[in-house]
Amino acid sequence: MSSLAVSRLAVEDSGPLPSASVTEAVAALARKELAPLAAAIDAGEVYPAELMRRLGELGAWSTHVPKDGVADLRAAIQSIGAIGEVCGATAFMAWCQNTLVWYAANSGNRKLVERLADDFATGKVLGGTGLSNPMKSFFGIEKLKLKGRKVEGGYVVRGVLPWVSNLGPDHFFGTIFEREDEPGSLVMFLADCADPSITLQPCKPFLAMDGTGTYGVQFRDVFVPDDLILADPAGPFVKKIRAGFILLQAGMALGLIKDCINIMDEVERPLGHVNRYLPQQPVHFRDLAAELEAETMALAQDPFNTEEAYWRKVIDLRLRAGDASVAAAHAAMLHCGARGYLKSHRAQRRLREAYFVAIVTPATKQLRKMLADA
Ligand SMILES: Cc1cc2nc3c(=O)[nH]c(=O)nc-3n(C[C@H](O)[C@H](O)[C@H](O)COP(=O)(O)OP(=O)(O)OC[C@H]3O[C@@H](n4cnc5c(N)ncnc54)[C@H](O)[C@@H]3O)c2cc1C
């Protein structure tokens, strides 16, 4: 059974997929226009802003916007998966954009929503999320890096975030500071990269993800007006958006695993006579992908669920998705042999991308800590 057939089965199991036509249009654009760019994005030669905007015009960033207090992340995850089947870096940028949309769409700040939510959801304005450091701080791993103090009409924020992706001079991202004037109080806001007091510093080259518009971001006493506050206090808002934040990442894993299965299938004819001695076969990853996808689709229909048992399932799924990504990319390398060891072959790109799925916040070690502490 093809991976696509597995994907349809899993979706049918948990009810009809909303916005399925969006996912199909995204998959078609990814195959036609993203595939030729994937190597250049991987090499850091291209940041595909134009393509990200076009995906937005197709509806890729808007299917998960809540309606009447109800949100369904299935089509957004499937779309990230369709992009990830072609390019892991762009799937990550898709997650960044979808997360930015998720923050704005869930904010109770009417002025912010009116000014920016639609522009994010249509891809007119691009951006991402700087929540790695806060997510780590909530679970006792590191201290908050941004500090803010109340002033007339807003806050003044200072500090440095080491990595924020899908950025450029006219982009926005959501992040959190701790109040210096009220220690322990957290505020979530949108940073406007066009602000002259914000500096985007290029990062040293990465193992992968170099075309993702990733920068170190310096805040030098940045005035953040009330209009850009996502939530004050941040705590209850973070509880609301956290499952969506994590579940959307499953799309990166599902797309990558499916392409690793494709890679293994592609070498079946010339190398199957010896590859069959390898312990992990495409059939194992088809089963694993179908299982992860079915669980993801079920959880994605209910992202505002507040039960602890639901949250634990989300963390556990995310952990297994990272492990499965690395395992599938490792198996694809072994199946390909010397073919996959060529720099021009995508098997080695998949391996590098897979490690990113496992280390992006919440990283494997953080997820294990969260499960151990729960
Ligand atoms: C390519 C790329 C893109 C990313 N994009 C985003 C994003 O869009 N938004 C976001 O919030 N996070 C982003 N991150 C951060 C990411 O989500 C993880 O937080 C990061 O990979 C480390 O997570 P960890 O839990 O393994 O922490 P660890 O690596 O164990 O620890 C992280 C801490 O170690 C220190 N540290 C690690 N490496 C260095 C270094 N080279 N120099 C100085 N200090 C260092 C820093 O204090 C850092 O906070 C990105 C990271 C990478 C590599």
C-alpha cells in the first residue's frame, strides 16, 4: 500500500478531513515549485518568502483558525506534512507561520486581531515564534531571556533570543518576557522585526535549516505598544495554545517519514536482494507512520482540551514522532548505501532534517523530562 493510501486511510478513520482541497493544492504546489528549490533552501542559498506567501494565498496558513471557539488542526498538519514530504526546512517554516497565526487567532486583544490576524493567516505578513526559551523556562530547564517593564501605553523589552526562524525585516514573531518591575509576571507579545530597536543577527551555519530565515534577535529597549500584546498575563494563554504548538510539529515528522519510505522504495529494485536483510523495512515505517498519523489526527480535532491525560498524550506523541523521524531517516540511509552518501542525494538531507525534528523545542530530552515530571 502506498504511503498516500495509508494517509487517506488514517484520515478516514477519524472522520472527514476539513479543507482537504487546501491540502491537495498545497501538495501540488510543493511537488511542482518547492521540489526544485529544496536543495538551495537546504544549502542556505534561498529563503523562500515568495513561496510562503503563495502557500498562504492557497489557504495553507488559515485552516486551523478557530471558529466560534472551536479549532481543528488536521488540515494544517496535513499541509505541513505535504510540504515536509518535499522539504523539511520549508515544513519547519510552515510550522513557524502556522504557530504565529495560532497565537494571533487566539489572542483576546481585539486591536491586535483586527490589525494582524488576517494578514498572518493569508501569508501577506510572514513570521514565526520565539517560544523555545519560554517553553524551556516553564519546565525548569533555563531562565527567561527577555525582560520587560511597564511604561505608558505598553512595555519596554530588552534581551537576546539565540534563534528565531522564518524571519526577515518586515516579519513578526510571538514571544514572552518576564516583568522586571513585577518578577514572576509573564507577558506574551508580538515582536515587529521592522522596529529599529530590534536587530536580526545572522547565525553560524547549521547542519540543516539554513534557508529558514533563522536569526539571533536582539531587543535593545524595544517599546512594545499595547496593540502588540498577545496576552497579559501570559500563563492562561500559553495553556490554551500549547497543545496546538506541539501538535502542528507532527506535520514535520509525518512528511519526513513518508519521504524516507519513498527513498527506501526507490532502491528496492536495484538493492532489494540485499536490503531485505536489514532489520527495518519500509513496511515497518508504513505501519508506524499510519499509527502516528491516526493518533495525531484524533488529537488535532480537540486542541483546547484541558485534561491532563490529553496533554500527556500530546507530549508522548511528539516524543515518538521525533524518534520515528530519526529512525526512518537512519533506515533510508542504510537502504540507499553509497547512493544516499552522495551530497546530491536527498537521503543525507533527510537524516540532517530528522535530527532537527528531534531537537527543536520541545526537544527529545525536554519531552522525556516533562513525562518524567508529570
Ligand atoms: C536551525 C534552528 C532554528 C531554530 N528556530 C527557532 C525558532 O524559530 N524559535 C525558537 O524559539 N527557537 C528556535 N530554535 C531553538 C530550538 O527550538 C531549540 O531550543 C534548540 O535547538 C535547543 O534546544 P535544547 O532543548 O536542545 O537546548 P540545549 O541546546 O540543550 O540548550 C540551549 C541553551 O544552550 C545555550 N547554547 C546552545 N548552543 C549555543 C551556542 N552555539 N552558543 C551559545 N549558547 C548556546 C543557550 O543558552 C541555549 O538557550 C532553533 C534552533 C535551531 C538550531
